[in-house]
Amino acid sequence: MNNHCLRDANVAGGKEVVIMNAHHIVSAFVTLALATGVSPVWARQDPAPVRDGPVSITALGGASLGSGQAGAAAGLTLSVDVNQRLSLEARSVYFDRGPGQSAMDLNVSVLLDLLTARRAVPYLSIGGGLYRAMFDAGNERSFGMMGGQLGSNDMGVTYGQMPMFYARRMGALNAPGESLGHMPGFTDPAVSVGGGVRLDLTNHLYVRPDVRALTIFGGGDTYSIGSITFSVGYRF
């Protein structure tokens, strides 16, 4: 890769680090507000309706944010109450990550209720799972202008809006002379932290705004995105 491409990659990498750091700061403040700032208000609420059943399923929608890109998010969760404060949640969410880019997050989390026996309950979440990123090699906005095929000796490629976390690993996915059209996605381990509020509407029905930060690990590096979602759930 010539010096000009190296400089572009370093600049893009620096911008990505700044964005990820800012994302972590915003997520920390949001989680802190959910955990502490509003708890005294909710502590004075009337008791919630009696919940029916320890199992619940939710449909969620919202947005994914990070690395200068934003898109829609949609998915499903299945959760089981372990006790009055702890729940286990399996979550599958599809992310639109911008032009020619999408992802799927498969995650298992522990939810900790900060209050009990209230209609509106703030909670914290921590979990882990797999994050699969998928790219459309024919999308010029995502990949930039292709100067040739991607191989171990080919340096004629710019990556446009593709995150450097993945751009740095592109060469390992294709044999020399192989077309980008055959490039698979990336599947990496990931951890998530966040929080939200569960508002019980009836014994069975509830709604839940939720904010989470997701950190993906791969190639000796990390990559972070966030999600803001709103769920409608049913308990049975």
C-alpha cells in the first residue's frame, strides 16, 4: 500500500477511535442516569400489577449508532425471570449499518432490576454473544472505487465508508486474485452493557425503552456500536 493510502487509513482509524470513545462516554452517562438519577422518583410509585408468568417475549425496533453511521434496528427477545431481580434474556437484533452494510447481533444477557414491585422498573444489562457483519461488495459508497481485485498483493482498493476494523482484515478473507464478490461476512465475539426501563401496563403487557453499547472483538482490535430500541412485550 502506498504512503497516501496508509495516511488515509491512519486518519480514518483515528476518527473511528474518537467516535468510539465518544460513544462509550454517552452510553455511560445514559446508563448512569437510568440507574441513579430517576430511581428516587420511581421508588415512590404505586405497586405494579401482579405479573403473570416468568417467561416473556418482546418485539423491538429502534436505531443503531456508531462509527459515523446510523440505521434501523429490529429484533426479538425471549426472557425468563430467575427471581424478583434477575432475568436471563436471549436477544436477536438485525442492524442496518449504512450503505451496503448490515449486521446481526445474537446475545444472551443478564438483566438486573434496580427496584422491585413497581410499575416502572429501571434495570441494567450485561451479556455476550456473537456479532455478524455483512457487506455488499458491489456498493461503491461502502467500498469506494475498486482499483482491482482484493488479494495479498493488491493494494489498489479504497474502502469508502467501511469501518477500518473490517477493512484491515479484508485481505485475509480472499485468496490472491479472488473477486470481492465472494467475500463472506465477519462473525466475531461481542459483549454488551446497557440499561433501560420496563413499564408494566397490565399483568401481561409491558413496554421497554433500552440503550446498549456493544463491543466487538476481532483481529486483535475492538469495534463499538450502540443501539437505542423500544420494545413491546408479553408475559405468559
